[in-house]
Amino acid sequence: MSEPESRAERKKNALRETILSAAESLFADQGLQATTMNEIAARADVTKRTVYAYFTGKEDLYYAILTRWYETLLAELTNAATGIAAPFERIERGSVAYANLYARNPALFQLINERQSLGAPADESAPNRAALKETKKRLFFFMTETFEAARTEGSVRTDIAVSALVASFIFNLTGFFSMLSVSGDDFVRYFNLDGRRFIDSSVAMIVDGLRKERMK
């Protein structure tokens, strides 16, 4: 059992979250590249020196924002799977949880798209880069366990290695939401679609591709 946080630790963590939220809102409003550390400090109502006491720069803030999102995703997937015996149903419910999380914060995917479009290599020296990698590993492990259980149950396809199946599933699901964040509004408007129904049906099609009968 972990020790309870001290008052000083709670205050420090709360300030870190304030800075993170300020950075994320600015990145959503005007983009990663256009935002300055001075603006982040002003929105968080702290000095720039204080921001640098917690983060080494915008890249480090970016990785911290992603880490926080992936931690939330992992918690949502865990909650969705709680009390559900059938592994494939856990996959289905987890996919819905992912869609709900996207719906609450589509700007996060726009931020990822912008960062990737810059073409700059990842800053491996940024402290929160390591934290992001670790969180992604835990997420992949969680999903791999679920997929292995589904394979044992006989509900998912067996023609692809579990690790490759998980990686492909993540790529397809993430790719869909990444594209949705760029042109989804225009797409559903052009075809006169209900936005949420379009998301749910698209996610269901991705999940359906995992089924064992799809091997035929």
C-alpha cells in the first residue's frame, strides 16, 4: 500500500497539473509550434521559471500531456473490462471507451497530428518521453493479455500473431481517430451523417475484423 501524499506533494502535483492543463489548452487554441513558454506561464498564472522547474520545454510538456491521456485511456479500458468475463466483450467495451475518450478531447489528436507534421525527431532527452514510453508499454501489455484470453476463448482470429494483431488493431483505431480529428466534421457534413453513429459504426467495423470467422 502506497504512502499518502504529504500536503507539499499534493500542492506540487496540483501545480504541475495546472501547468499541463494550461499548455494543453493553448496547444489546442493556437498549436504547439505557435505557443510560447511565456504564454503557458501566463495562462497557468505562474512565472516562466516555475514552468521550467517542472518541464524542460514544450516538447517535454507535449510528452507529459500524452502520458496523462494514455494513463486516462488505460484507466478507462480497465474500468470497461471490470466484471466482464468474455474477453471479446472486453475488447468491444474498451473500444467504445476509446471512442468516448476521443469525443471528450478530439484536440489531443490534432495536437499529435501537428507534432508529427513538424517532422522533427523525438527528443529522447525530455524527461517525460520515458514516462510516455512506459505508459504505452503498460497499455500494450494490458491489451495483449486481453487478446490472448480472447484467442484462448476462440473468439479472435488465429492467423496473425497476438502481438501483431494488437499492434494492427491499435494502428487502425488510432489512425481512424487521427483522420477524424482532421477531416471528420467535413466528412460527416458532406454525407449528411450523424457524427456519433458514424464513429460507433466505424469502430465496430474495426473490432469486427478481429473475429475468428474473418479468417475465411
